[in-house]
Amino acid sequence: MPVFRLTQQLAFPDAELAEDGLLAIGGDLSVARLLLAYRSGIFPWFGPEDPLLWWSPPERALLQPGHLHLSARTRRNLRQHPFEIRVDTAFEAVIGHCSRVPRPGQEGTWITPEMQAAYVALHQAGHAHSVEAWRDGVLLGGLYGVALGGAFFGESMFSLAPEASRAALAALDARLVEQGFVLLDGQLPHEGLAGYGFRSVPRAQFLRELQTALSSEPSGNTWGNP
């Protein structure tokens, strides 16, 4: 399959050329390039020893905001033991935890120091956001992602206490509905996302839905706490 080598020019090949998912190698993680990637249906994903790799998988995990599925047990636990939800108060801590907290069946992390620095810069530019679950002043769970137009691109989440990451995900879903977002991207489909209600769609369909979402203007698109 063809894999394109990026130059210093701020451009990507057509995402549909990715075939099995890997589209391009090289380039940089500047704010401008990351924004172009997301708008084009592309995201970076590579290990600590890998070169910079850019992906557009043939199937994409999507959720329409407002259609998040949480089990009755989870909803009951969240009512009985609620978290304080904050937004964008500890972005660096959230992405740091996402890089360190072990996940079943996963060794190492793709959230390298280089990736962390890039997304902190994206956050400082107003495009990347964190949703955080706190209790008694301690950060116990959260997630981060990128918001563009009416699309939110979820990147990663972590949990240090039962239900903490689900509390953050539920809060994100509610905020996206409130602000009029139309698409939540989970990137690669897997069983865990399917359990939350994410559907797997072909890349061509994702790209069509993405362009519609990017052209929409969410009402009250404000991040941060009241």
C-alpha cells in the first residue's frame, strides 16, 4: 500500500488513499498541521520508537451526541457517588495521566512527551479540551480531545477510581448536546466504544459526516467552567 512522506509543506494526501489506515509519515506536530489533519479526517498515532505516523482508518467509531449508552448500574453509581465535573482546569494533568495509567492488553503508550507537548500547545490555542472528574479536590478521571466546528475528536481517557472516566464521558456528551455539536469521533472502533453506543462507519461516510459537522456552528460553543 502507498505511504506518503510529508515535507515541510502544510498539506496531506487525500485521506481516502490510506487503504488499510496508514496514510503518511513525517511532517511535524505543529498546531497548524494538527488542525489540518483533523479537518481532513486524519490523526497522528505512533509509538516512542516510531517515526511520526498519520492515520485515516477504513472504519471509524462515531457517536451522535445525546446517544451515549451507560449501563443502569453506572448511572446509579454516578447518582449515588457523584463527581465534581470541571472543564479545562487541568489539561496537562489529564493528558499526563492518560499517558501513564495502564490499560488492559496494552503495553506502553502512544502519548509520548512529544505528543503531550503538541496537544498542550493545541489546548493553549483554544482547540484541545479536557473534561475532568474530581472528588474531594483530587483529580480521579478525565478525558481530552479536539473541538472543531460541530465535531469533537476524542483522544484518550483515564480513571483512578470506579466510574470516574465514565463520569467525564457522560459530562462531555451532555456538553456537546447543550452546545449543538453533531459528531463525536472515537477514532478506531473497538468493543469498549461499541458498548458506549459508538457505531462503526466506513471512512467515506465518516468523511462526509465530518464535513457536515465542520461546517456547522455550535450555539454557545464555550469551554471552561460556569
